[in-house]
Amino acid sequence: MANFSASSGRQSVELNLDGISKAFGTVFAVRPVSLTIEPGLLVSLLGPSGCGKTTTLRIIAGFEAPDTGRVLIGGKDVSDLPPNKRNLGMVFQNYSLFPHMTVGENVAFGLKVAGTPRDEIGRRVKDALSLVQLPGYEDRYAHQLSGGQQQRVALARSLVTNPSVLLLDEPLGALDKNLREVMQFELRRIQQQLGITTVLVTHDQEEALTMSDRVAVMSQGRILQYGSPTEVYATPTTRFVSEFLGTSNLFRGKVAGSDGAGLSRIQVPMAGGASLALRVKVADGARQDDFALVAIRPEKMRLGRSAPEGSDHVIGQVLDHVFRGTYHAYQVSVPGRETPLFVYQQAIDADGQGVFAAGSQVHVSWLPTNAVYLADDEAKPGKPS
Ligand SMILES: Nc1ncnc2c1ncn2[C@@H]1O[C@H](COP(=O)(O)OP(=O)(O)OP(=O)(O)O)[C@@H](O)[C@H]1O
Ligand SMILES: [Mg+2]
């Protein structure tokens, strides 16, 4: 990605977290975390409540001093600088507009503090309000604005000083679902137009996946996986990431050799003595009898009266299904397996078959390339629950 955003004439910078950590008494809010965010990218910190997202953001901003590590903005160590000297813009979940000031005064605030000349302030406030599509709103007060409009003003206020990094902590958390989606597009448009390096904190999987260039999935103060939305969704490396980013069908078994074509064969024991054989790619190779956990997304599974050539499959019985607008969500019970399989499928599948009624005998099949091998986070102490 280019370092220079032509439309805004601004330089995008790299953001580095170099081994930052923070404990509050006995609570390790952030374990040593290292992360390099390339110039101009929008990166989400995604994770459940209490995993350390806000603390990480506050360390970047300078509101919290880390116990260890450094923060670098554009290659420069800012660890010893106060928040107002780091050239950052910030937006929080709760609209933090000053209620006694107009929109114009709110947006102008940072420029006034910096001693910017009066006519320049007027011009830049006008530009910032146009950027967030609220031109001419200078004279309103916060209570005369909708929630979405207030967040646009908060964004304009954080961008008017031309910061090099934008920090957003659940900025859309207080908005209802529809408005939230509109604002997701809006925020992304503005971020890309400016080419501004951005860290977005969210616990909403969909928001992180749709808005970000990269997602950092956090659990218990650590980044468990960092990658593009497609990578973290389609090839999670741990059970936690797999399950946090959506529904997964899990199979627990043992490595039982190789198929000779680059895939490992996994033997999954079923109650009653039977077992299921499936194939999966194991990145670092696998040893015979190694424990194996395999995940398959519901939309990567197929229901049919038979299984296509080259796929792996299991036979089961449809328990139930619900229509979800664009697909049917099936639950299929498999003899000897404790939990049903979830399968998402179009109403009419590739065979031209319609909906499978409850009680139907079906083949649930999938391509081995859609099976994902997960690291064993079961056996370890302190596993994410
Ligand atoms: N000032 C503080 N004093 C003591 N403990 C704190 C403080 N700030 C955060 N913590 C603790 O640190 C951990 C991480 O908190 P943090 O606010 O970073 O989580 P979060 O991921 O932002 O969660 P949420 O999604 O609920 O906002 C939590 O266990 C929290 O209780
Ligand atoms: Mg938080």
C-alpha cells in the first residue's frame, strides 16, 4: 500500500508496539504484546470483554504507562510523551462531545488549544464537517443531534488536528444495528480517504471482519492471531479464534498417518466404537498418534443424498433447520457424536435438491482443503473458555 494518500496530501505512518505489557495488581491486563501496523492500515483489536483491548489502546494513547515495552509512531519512540504530544486522534464509545459547546466549537477545540489562527480554524472545521458529511452543522448543540451524528462530530473533532494515528474504542457501540452498519461504511470510507493508520477496538466479530485490513484476535491480554479478515476466519490456528469468529464444527481425534498427497489422516473416535476418518493439512507436519483438533465451518459443509467424489463425509439425520434469509441452517445428529453438526446451505443446493426435512437421512460432506487443523489449546492451563 502506498505511504502517501493523494487525496489528503498526508503521510501515513507505521505504528509499532514493542513488547508492551500492563498489570493492575494481580490482573495481567496486557501480556507482552508486539505488533507492527503498516502505514495506512485499519487494524481491529478483537476479543471478549476484559481481554485487554482498551488497556492496549490507552497505552498507545499515553493514558496508561506500560510496565514494559515501547510504543513507536512513524519509527519514533513516543513512550515518554504525554497523550497530547503523540499526534493522535481518539473516539470513544460514549459520545464525549462537550455539551455546553456547539458542534463548531467542539470540532475547533484541539485547534484552539494549539493556538491555530482564527480564520484557519474556521476553514478546517468546515472541511472536517464536510468529511463526515455534516456540512453546515456548526451552530447545533450535541443534544440536537442523533447518536450517529454525534459520533460523526466526535470523529471530525479527532481528525481536525490532522493526527498521524486514529484510535477508536468501540466508537459505534452505542448505535442501533442499522445505523451501526451505515457508520461502519462511513468510517471505513473516511479512513481510506485519509489513508490514516487506525486501531479499532471492538468485540463485534462482524464489525472487525468487514471493516479491517488486519484483525488482531485477543484473549487474556495476548494476541492469539494476527492476519487479514479472511485468514483469521478461514484458517484460525487455535480453537479460541475458530470459535470466537463464528460457528465451527469441531472433531477431536488422533493422527493416523498421511494420505500421500500432503494431507494427514485423522481418526476421530465415536461413541459405540465406530470411528470417522477425515483428512486435513497440518502445517508443520504431524506425528503418528498426535492429538488433533479439526474445525470445519458450517458453510463449508454440504448436505446431500450422497457425498461428492474427493470429499470426506459422515452420515447423519437432520434434527432441525431454520431459514435465515439467504440460507438454511441445519443441525444434523451423527450417531456416536455428542454434538450435532451445523451446516449452512442454500435452499436449493448444487444437485437441485430442496430443503431436507427433519428426520431425513443425509450425507454431510466437505472438501479436506476446507478442514482446519487447530493447535491443542485444550490441554494447556489457562485456556480461554
Ligand atoms: N484501571 C484499572 N484498574 C484495575 N484493573 C483494570 C483497570 N483497567 C482495566 N483493568 C482490568 O484489566 C483487564 C483488561 O481490561 P480492558 O478494559 O483493557 O478490557 P477490554 O478488552 O477493553 O474489555 P471490554 O470489552 O469490556 O471493554 C480487565 O480484567 C480489567 O478489569
Ligand atoms: Mg474496553
